[in-house]
Amino acid sequence: MQTLHVDLAERSYPIYIGQGLLSRPELLTQHIAGRQVAIVTNDTVAPLYLQTLLQVLEGYSVTSVVLPDGEAFKNWETLQLIFDGLLSARHDRRTTVVALGGGVIGDMAGFAAACYQRGVDFIQVPTTLLSQVDSSVGGKTGINHPLGKNMVGAFYQPKAVLIDTSSLNTLPVRELSAGLAEVIKYGLICDEPFLVWLEQNMPALRALDQQALTEAIERSCAAKARVVAADERESGVRATLNLGHTFGHAIETEQGYGVWLHGEAVAAGTVMALEMSYRLGWLSAADRDRGVRLLQAAGLPVVPPQDMTPAQFLEHMAVDKKVLDGQLRLVLLKRLGEAVVTADYPREILDATLRSDYAALALSSNS
Ligand SMILES: NC(=O)c1ccc[n+]([C@@H]2O[C@H](COP(=O)([O-])OP(=O)(O)OC[C@H]3O[C@@H](n4cnc5c(N)ncnc54)[C@H](O)[C@@H]3O)[C@@H](O)[C@H]2O)c1
Ligand SMILES: [Zn+2]
């Protein structure tokens, strides 16, 4: 087992990474203050892992809240079901909420924990690759609004993150690829040697090689923990974690939540950020193509939806959280391994980026 630490003074917490950790009681129980626990999960994950968790928590008074599965349910109505469960079982302020599932469950359970009686403890048990390398670490919680993704939420750090890499054995391949989009992101924004490692290990990762997965998760979490420790509330460097996300969120919102997976939209959005960085003269064509190729090797889409117009992109990008005083800031790459957040780019370059022929780019970078 590997243990990493997110360094946030009195809100610091450990990230445990390893095979079979879900059935090791002490990892969880040392972080549970009271006797009451509420497990929040969904109807896909519950049949797979809820029983194991319930066994580990024997002796505690446990309420299980099983939500409907899907990004489309990351909203107020579903959030309310968590409060219904907590209140009807009379959970008090010493309750610990345990999020068992992917990023949707982690974001909603975390937000519920932040709000319930003005804040109760919570623990993340992420079960998708995306949630293991990204959403479970860093304390961003929240829900979607019909007018914008993740627009309602809170910064609220967990007490611990428990990553059992064996839970990935049941994950659909499309979801595994979606998680790899965020893994590749860390290489692109801050760790060029990790990109080289990913180029060599992509087949092993896709074949669920546990050693390769553990290393990829560790390096990703370490990168995220570093960035979060430096800038918890995203006033600076943390925004670089949104590489590809401004374009990607536009795709998700336009297509309707859940049609494109988050990681898939991020992959296509990352290609757009690579293209824009190339058009700004920061990346060579070879660097851009290298990024595109790695995303393709991970089984990810690299072409935005063909029917989406530049106007549609701009409309959705205007509600992005990185818009400050009407300025649209974008995460772009100065070089592979170094990201910047900037509003200082010629508008024509953004327009040209939105009009680029990504199908042709996909073909040429793959040849
Ligand atoms: N808070 C943050 O910092 C942050 C960062 C990135 C993404 N996110 C959010 O995370 C969400 C995406 O997370 P996700 O990709 O994990 O999606 P998800 O939570 O929808 O999970 C994907 C699918 O896999 C299923 N699943 C989960 N674990 C499984 C397992 N072990 N075996 C089989 N099936 C399993 C889920 O039920 C779901 O159907 C988005 O809402 C995004 O906004 C948040
Ligand atoms: Zn993301």
C-alpha cells in the first residue's frame, strides 16, 4: 500500500492506494469519529461493493443511501435523497458520510456532507479511475445546474481517500479510458517524464495491469495533491488542472449531461487546447500531435462533435468558472509539461481554434 498526503494544515488528509484496501477495516475506522455512518452510493456500485463496506463497518450504525446512477442525476432532487436518508435515520453532527462510487457520487456526497448540519465528516472511496486520480482529491464538491456544470457547490475536504485499485476490474472500458484523459492531463500540465512513461505503459494500463495502474494513480494523485496544497481555492495554479475542461464542459453541456462522458469531453477539449497552443506558436506541430496520439492510444475521442458550432462553444464557455470580469481565461500549454492560465491571446486565434478541422488532425497525427 502507498500513502500520500494532501498538505492543508489542519485539513490535511491521507490518500491510501493499493489492491484490496476496501476490505481493510482500520483504514476507514481510524477516520470515523462517531458511531454513525452514512454510505452514499448508486444502484450500479451497490451490488458490487456495498456488502464489503458494510462488513468492514460492522458495529457502526450504518445507513445506506443508494442513488440512481448517472451524471443526469447530479442535481438538487437527487441531493435531497441524501438529506432524506440522513434525517429519517436521525444522523447527528458526528456522522461520517462515506462516498462509495465514481466522481458523481463523490461530488454529491461531499456536497451533502458540507451542508448537512453545516458540515459533517466525510471519506472518499472512489471506484472509477477518474475519481481515483482526480475528483476524490482536492475537496471540490457540488452538483450541476441546467445552465452550467458544477455551478453549485463547496470546497470541502475529506478526512481520507481510500483507493482500492482492484475495484477497477469491474469498470466498463469506456469509463477506464475516460479516467485516462485526466491521467494524461497531469503529464501535459506539469510532468513531461510522466508523458513518456504513459506512452510506454498505455497498453498495460488498458489491460488493467495492477502495478501500472497503481503507479499511474500514485503519480496523478501526487501531482494533484501538490497543486491543491499550493492553491486550495483556485486563485492561481489550481486552474491549470482544468486543461481541456473549458472546451470540454461546452461539449458536455451542449450534448446534454451523460451523452459524452466527462473524460471523453475533456479529451476532445484537450485536443482543442493543444491546437490553440500550437496556433499561438507555443507548441510545435510534433508536440501537439504527440498529445493527440497519446489520447488516441488511451481509446479517447479526439474530435469534438462535428455538429457543434463555434457560436455554441462560445455561449457555453461564457459561463465557465474561469471567466473573471468578463474575460475568458483558458488553460494552454507553453510546452509539454508546462501549463499557463491566460486571457491574453488574440481573439482570432480562439476563433480559428474553434473552426479547426479536428478530423483531419486526428488522421494526420495518427499516421
Ligand atoms: N470534484 C472534482 O474535483 C472533480 C474532478 C473531475 C471530475 N469531477 C466530476 O466527476 C464526475 C465524473 O466522474 P466519473 O467519471 O467517476 O463518473 P461516474 O461517477 O458517473 O461513474 C462512471 C460510471 O461507472 C460506474 N461505476 C463506478 N465505479 C464502478 C466500478 N468499480 N465498477 C463498475 N462500474 C462502476 C458508475 O456507476 C457510473 O455508471 C463528473 O460529474 C465530474 O464533474 C469532479
Ligand atoms: Zn475533469
